[in-house]
Amino acid sequence: MTRNVRAAVPMIYAVAIVVGFLIDTRVGIAVCVVGGMLVGLAYTVLRRS
């Protein structure tokens, strides 16, 4: 399960960036910043120990 989530996170992030920039430039930049932090958090939480 964790492996599937780790594989899906970058794809979901990419789609969110595109949709954010389609809405507005400010929204796209906010999605890039906040999404980058959330992706980093997701990879930290889901790392193999």
C-alpha cells in the first residue's frame, strides 16, 4: 500500500500544479509551495525504516 501511495504522490502533485495554474498564477504558485511541502512530508512519513 505504501509503495502505491509513494508512486501516486508525484502524479497527483503534477496535476494539482497544472490545475492551479489554469485557475490563476497566484493559485499555481501557492500550490507549488504548499504542495512541495506536503510531498516532502508524505515522503518523510512513508519512508522505509
